[in-house]
Amino acid sequence: MKRRIAPCALLGALLAVAGPAASQTVYKLIDRSGKVTYVQEPPKDFDGQVIRIDIDPNANKATLNVPKAPAAQPNRELSTPVPPSKGPSREQQLEDARQKLEDAKQALADARDNPREEDMRFIGNAGGGVRRVPTEAYQQRLDALERAVKEAEDEVHRLEKDE
């Protein structure tokens, strides 16, 4: 399968190569098979669609507004110590762990129920026909998702036991 260059990228490259002294008109050629080409001169006997594109080089003058960084403040000693911040409560940790477990189970179920096209390959049978076989990368992804479920289950069990 051939890679197609995006028309805008091709046009930009064409204009960059042409330089500032070049014409400010470009022609977009679309042949009967849909292939798009950009040229600087209009063709004489082209069997397809020709679209004239007039380019104003002054139309796109972008400016970059970058906010200035705040002035540096001198280092000062704090007169009172800052108390250590408290983390999430045990209940919040348990709720987060349960949500993580549900998300991990859902991701695993989705991967099993909806393999992507690149996750499967087709192998011929000895008697004829083909069968779908998971790729090694897909199996590794399933293994990683299963490990994530197991780790999330272990975390939930650990937090439930500590209550």
C-alpha cells in the first residue's frame, strides 16, 4: 500500500522549495483516478480537473504570544513549619481500588470480546479453509490485562483486610 502525502503538506513543501521569488499561483490537478498533484504551471492537455489556487503570502502572519514568567522571588525561610499533608482516607483508598479493579476487568473483557484486526491472523487448515489465531502481541496484551486485574484484586483484598 502506497503512502499518500497529505495535500496540504505537499503544497507547503512545494511552496517552500519554490522560494520567495516564485509565482503565487499553484494549480491542483485531479486526474480521473483521483490522484492529486500540485504544479506551478497550468497543464495544456490534462484529462482531469484543474483548480487554480491563488496564494497570498501575507495572509497567514501568525504571532506567538508567550506569557512572561513571573519574576523570581528570593528564597525565604518559612517562619512556621508546614504540616505534612494527609493522604486520602482508608475509605477513599478502598473505593479507588475497587474502581481500579472494575476498570481493569472491563478492559480485559473488552480486549477478549473485541479483538482488533491486527490481533488475529488467519492460518490455513490442512483440509482447506482458514481459522483465526491470536497473535503473540495480542496474547501478551491479554496477559498484561490479566496481571492488572490480579494486582487490583490483591490491592482491594489488602485494603479490606486492614479495615
